[in-house]
Amino acid sequence: MSVSTEPDEQAEHDRGHVAYNLAGIVALVLLLAVGLAYAIDQQGRASRLTLPALDDGNPVVQTIAGRDLSIPASWFRFGEAIKPGFASQVDLALRLDVGPGAQPVEVDATILPRSGARASAALLDAVYLHQFADETASGIPGLVGKPLMASEGYAGETVWYDPLSPAPFVAKCSAAPDRARKDRCLRTLHLPSGLAVVLSFDAEALPAWKQFDEELARWLGQIGAL
């Protein structure tokens, strides 16, 4: 007696057809998931590319060292910091207009209690002066550039300062480890309000140093930090 294999073959065919359909559905779901992730990423990038401006609204009130700061939401560097209340510091992104024909200077600014940071002008005499190398850098009108001694762990760092002012502009700039990136400068100021602000910006903005503080005061004054 012979046994027909047609039902078995049909069942196997059906199982294969179902598996093929499931594989197609899985592939489609994965494709949609990748597309959704890409769209979310692009949306996030677009939101991060929204540039801060002096006339921005939607303020968030944060209190640092007993002082209320009313900060536009678009100024915050990190989204998780956008909530009202007390804070130990606030991280902002600013765009300083330093004059006609010049590109705005993009500045990362961290505002914190004065006790949390030493002013760069104070560090000039107390620290930097004792670490200067013999050579002098040039190229920034009105500023003197003094490389710091590599033997003291300051390789690639230069302090630029105004030698004529009793409250000088002082910025410590570091050469980028990767030449595809720009050299960066750090500068810390003590504000009349009792707060301090730590600034980070590209070294190529140094030629606009004379306009820097006047424009910075507009941004800090806008939020009540001065």
C-alpha cells in the first residue's frame, strides 16, 4: 500500500509561505524602525541647529547662588537642563555680534557661583606669569601672546592678554589635538552680581576681543546675570 505525500508537501509549502511572509513583515518593520529613528535623529539635529538670539522668548527661571536668571529656552546647551528651579550652574550657548562684516562668535558659557571659579585676570599674575615660556606669540592686535612652558604640562597652550588694562582681557587658548578642529580658548569672568561665567570659544575670534565684553554684557544683562 502506497502513502501519498501530497498533504505533507502541501503543509511544508504552506509553512514555507508563512515563514517567507513573516520574514517580509519583519524586514518591513525593521525598515520602518530605521526610518523612524533617522527621522527622530534629523529632527533632533534640526532643533539643535536653532541658533540663540537676544530677542528669544519662552524664558525659564533658574536660581543660582540666590539670583534668579530668566533664560530663553533656546539658549540652553543641554536639553535636560531646561527646567525651572535651583541649579548649581547653567550651561548656555551664545552668539556674540562683534561688529559689521564679522561672523558672530559662538560662545559656550557656564554660569556658576563666584566661589566656583577663579577669574582669568587674577590667574594672569598669580599663575600664568610664572609659567610663561621665553618666546612671544603675535598676530592679535592689542594682545600679547605668551606660550606656557611645556615642561609644566602646558604644551600647546598660550595665554593672550591685554597688557595695558588694569582689568585685562585674558584668555588661555589650547591647540586642537586634531588639526581638523579649531583651537579653543577659555576665559573666566567674575560678574558684579556675585556670579561667575566660564567662556569657551574658537581662537579665531580673538581679533574681536575689544568688542567681546560689550556684546557679552548685552546677553548676560538680558537674563539678569550682571
